[in-house]
Amino acid sequence: TDVAKEAADMVLTDDNFASIAGAVYEGRVVFENIRKVTLYLIGGGSAILLTILGTLILGVPLPFNPTQIIWLNFVTSALQDISLAFEPGERELLKVPPRPPDEGILSNALIRRILVAAVTIALGTLAAYLWALRSGSTLQEARTIAVTSIVFFQLFQVLNSRSLSLSVFKTRLAGNPLLILAMSVALAAHMAVVYVPQLEWLVRTTPLSADTLAGILLLALSVVFTVEVD
């Protein structure tokens, strides 16, 4: 027995089938949550990079200043990605066939989904930014629109990231209270730096009209439908 234990890669201390199934389930939940966080972080980071590259190609001013990029990392990454790690496991997870042994965290399906989300967010943000510049907005207001667009896009993208197999319309938002809290704090923090005069200097923002904010919200919804179609 001792020789077998030393030679084995894994030793079962409980041969109860229910315990084994429970351990497999928990392992799958952890792995899936790592993938969900990866989807959210890489998709959002790539979108910011693509937006900046787009402005460089078009020869217009950069859509974000350094402070705003740091701010985006705080309100979209530092808060919401942590909450995704506590996403409860899906009921049908044990019915999913085992993944290929050589398949890492980034599967082909996950890479495709990251690209779809990143391109959608980048194109939407770039369109809103260019529209602001060409409609006579100041550079500070145009950048505020771009930053707010990313924040809103990421609020919807974190909902997309809650499941890699189920539709966003089939996942229960109440199933992860920490996510609700993180989204609320992120949105409240960004609205504060946009509309509270004493905080605007932090991120170099300017107040946006209700119509502009509503337009950004509708634009950000597009990421839900593009990911759903994918």
C-alpha cells in the first residue's frame, strides 16, 4: 500500500463515490471560474488596446489619458473580476465530457469569444469617441464618453462572462450577490467621478448629458447580443 501511494499521482482517502463526484465537481467549478475571469480580463484589456490602436491609425488624439487607463483597470478589473471567482457552479457541469488533456485554459471557443467581445467593445467605443470629436465636443468630453463607454461595456461583459455555455438570459443574477455588489460599486464610483465636481479632477472627466449617457448605455448593450450570437 505504501509503495502504491508513493507511485501514485493522486491518492483517494475516501472511496465513497459521492465524495469522488463532489471533488470532481468542485475541481471543474474552480477551472471554469478561472476561464470566466480570463475571458473577462483579456477581453476588456484587448478592447482598450484595440481602441487606442484605432485612434493611432486614424490619426486622432488618444481616447484615454494615462490616469483614465488606470481608472478603467480599477473599476472594471479590480472589482468585478474578483467577484467572478465566486461564481457558483452550474448544475449540468458534471454532464459535460472531460476536456482534452492537452487543452489549456484558453480553448479555441474561449479565444473566439474573447475576440468577439474585444472587437465589439473596441468598435463601439471608437465609434462613440469619433462621433463626439466630430460633433464638436471638447477632447475632455470625448474622452469622458470613451471611458464611460468602456465602463458600461464591461458591466454587460461581466454578465456575459458568468457562464461559458449558458445564455446570459438564463443565468440568475441573484446567484452571485458579490457580483451585484461589485457592479454597483463600480458604476457608482464611475458616476461619481463624472458628475461630482470635487472628483472630476481625479480622472479628468466632464459631466455628460442624460441623452449622451442613454446613448452610451444602448451602445454598450450590443456586446450582449454579439456574444449571444457567437
